[in-house]
Amino acid sequence: MKMKSGKQKLTSLLFVMIMFAMIVPFMTVTPVLAGTVNVPGDYGTIQAAVIAASGGDKIIVDNGTYSEHVIVNKALTIQAKVGASPIVDGSGTGTCFLIQSSDVTIDGFIIQNAQWGIKTYGGPSTYSNIVISNNQILNHYWNGILVVHDTITGLTISGNIITAGCTSGQIGISFANNTTVTDLTIDGNDITGNCAGLSLIDAVFTNVAVTDCYFEGNSWEDIDLGLWGNGPTLSNVQISGCTFDGGGVWTAISVDGASVYGDSDVHINCNNFSGSGAGIYNLNSTIVDAEYNWWGNASGPSGDGSGSGVWVGNNVDFDPWLQIASLPGDCDSDGVDDADDLCPGTVSDEPSKRLGTNRWEWNRPDWETNAPGGGGPDIGFTMDDTLGCSCEQILAILEEKTGFDFDGHYKFGCASSILDDWISGMYYLETVEVPATSPGVDSQSDLMDGVDYLLKATGVANAGDTIDFDAKYSITNRISGDDWTDTVSGYESYGPTLLDLFVNGSSVDWGAYNNAHEYWYELAGGGDPVSFHVYDIYPINNTGSLSVDISAKLW
């Protein structure tokens, strides 16, 4: 091979260096801080930050007005800097935030002057885990938030203020055009001054919770379940804790005749309806559950109702209703949080005769008694004690669980013993004595189908050969150092169920040993008496008995 001269080598080296210098500027990539991108610190626009960020990053936006239409096509959290209120202005066109990815959060912005404030549209696509929270969405021409054509699992819209006006059909939050949404949460939003507040049409919805929202001044309706489009398919829709304040609205909630849902699929409970306009307008033949709402008057709704409150139409189950406005987290305003309240829609008791001596009634906000002459009882009750239940509600549950008639308590109020039973969570029915020698003994009571019962076994009997036993354990006293065990000492070959107290012919788990020889077992009723016997291979030597208290479980 012919070798290059020194001059040729130098020329080649210079050529390479010149080419490298020309290429390097075009290869330069702006560095991105790992995990967090700041606007305007790192990038002057939100869109530039989105382009530069990696999936899973967080974009923090400081104060300023950003006139742009941001396309979010990767998993990002885009949120206002703490204490800041950045403005995204659509300049009268387009969409301020167009979401085209799963795992996206938009949080803390003032979003204004666009045709759509925030929209998801993948044309169509499947997304999950989208959060839109704590934004002010203002002056939109069409929709504050629009979900269209996509399939979404896990969408949360919370803490937003959405208002525009009603000049071009503006809707606060809208779902349409063959959308499918599962696990939708709309919580704590103020949706006011639009044509419609929340519109669920032309779509399939499963597991929807609309909670603690405020609606006022939406000209057409606050919530539209299909009236202005093709009826949606609705499954497990809960609307609760919301305030519908009228303000010129035609109807607070409308349901279209083409909407598809079952009797147990749409629940509108624990809301406050007031002001002008209708409360619920249902064109569907399927009944809507609207029990336990405040209709603006203690007499209940007008229209299909006989009260003087807000109007309701046909096919609305509004009875019982609240007699006082609902409080956040306390539907019936009885002072007991909903999470701990066993009885919804509690109203003051009204004994059919009069309140009897030493009897109790709940007369909002307190439990009251008619004290006998010479002084009242040394006891007292609160709604916390009774888990949010009035006397009449407690009696209704007792009747359901026992089959007994409590007519006297309805007439004169609840005896303190009734309230004590309720607070304990069980109502005593009878005691069954189970002889140690008996092949079996039945309860006098039939244990009702669908009711759970608590069996309390107590006592100690003798099996001869110095053996004492209770419902599950035994001790053989002739054996030095023996202790109470599940297996009978000296008779281990017969297995651990020997001398056990059987229930309905079978061994049950009475629980761990205790010195009081007191054991509990929970049994589902089946419509028949319950039978007990002591399992033994030679019961003729046995003496004594065990006792079983049977109580209906109330809660």
C-alpha cells in the first residue's frame, strides 16, 4: 500500500476538524432538569416545556399570561407554582389544554377565552388516570371541559370553578359522541352561569360520583342526563351532597326518555334543591331514586309531590325527604357524619299517642324524655350513641331483625332498654340450656332468613373421669399439670371436637380460650330453629349443662 505523505495527513485532519465544527451545533440538545421543568424559568411557554419533558415529569408554571393552545401528548403533571395563578388564554379560539395521553394532571390554572378550556380527544383513543383540579375555567365559547370520542378509565374533575355565560350553548362539563367513561369522579366544583352545568349524553358511564358540587344560574339545566342528545347508558351513578341553587335554571336535573339505566343505577340523594325552576324532570319510564333530598321546604317537593318545595315530575321517588337542609358530610344534619351514620334521612320522632314517662324520642337536635315526678333518669342519650338513628328508625330495624311488634314504643317512645340494646348492636331473644347428656335441644325461636345472629355460650359441665369442659376446651383434673386444651387430655385419639358444643350438627369455631368460659359465634339465620348438642362418645357419664344466649345482630 502506498503511504500518505505528511502534507496529505495534515490536509485530511483539517478537513475532519472543519466538518465536526460544522455538525456539532446541530447536534446540541437543551438539557432538562430531571423530573421537573419550570416555566418560564426553563422554557418561556408551557408547550415548549411539554415538548422537552419526559413522560412522568412535572411542569411547574409561575405567574404570567400564556397565550397558547397546549397539546399534552405524554404523561405529565402540569400545575401552577404554589401561590401563583398563571393564566392560559386561548385568545378566543381552540383549546387551552388538549389532553392526548394517560396519566395527565392539569392543576391550578386560570383558563380563559377559548372555545374549549380543556378537552380530551384522541380521535378516538383509550386513556386512564386523568386529573383536572383546582382550575378556574372562564369565558369558554363551547365547553369548559369536554370529553369526546375517547374511552377513559379513571377521570377526576375536582375543585374547579367553571363559568361562562349562555350566549352560544356553553356547557360547563360535557361528555358526548360515543365516549365511554368508567370511574368518573366530579367533586367539589362550582359550575355556574352556563347554559348547562354538566352534560352526560351520547356516552356510556359506569361508576359515576358527582359529589359536593355547587350549581347556580345555569340557564337550561344543572345536570343533563341525555335530554339534549342521544340518551346515555348509566350504571351506578351517584349524585350527592350537591347544592342546586336555581337562579333561573329550567330544571336542576333532567333525564331523557332514551337514557338506559335500571332502577338501582341512578341515585340522587342528600342534595339541597332551592330557588326557581324544577328540581328533577324525568322523561324516562324508569324510576329515579331521589330519596333523602332537601326540597327547600320541610313539607317536601311540589309538582308530583304535595309539598310546597321545589317542583318534581313523574317517575321520581322522592319520599322520604329531608326536613332540614343537608350539611356537607352529614346528609340528614343530625350531627353524625355520614361515614358513621347507620340511618339516612333522620327526622324528629312523633309518638302516635304521646311521649310516655321514662320513654325517649329524638326531637331535633336532642334526645328527650318525659321524666317521672320527683326527678328524671340518671341516663341520657345522644345521636352519636345511637349512631344517627331516631327512635322510629331503631324500631323499624328491630322489627326487621326480630319479627316482633314494637307498637307500644311507636305510641309512647322508646324505652331506655330498647336504646341500650340498639347501642350494644344486638337484641336478646332467648337462652337455650344444653344438657351435657342431651342428644340435642332446639331454640324456641326461628332464626329468620337473611338475619345474622350472635350466639353466646357460657358455663362449665362435667364429663366424668375428673374432666370439666366448656363450649370448646376441657381439662382432665386427674392428670397433674393439665390445663384447658382443645383436645381432651387422655382421650386424644378421639380428636379435637370431643366434648365440643355443636351448632346445627356441626363443630364451630368458638374462638380462643378464656377464663370466663364465655364464647361467641355468629350464625346466619335460615328460617328454622337452631339446634345444639354436646358431642361425646359416652354422654351417660356427663352432668351439668351449658347455656347459649341467642341475640339478633342489629348492625
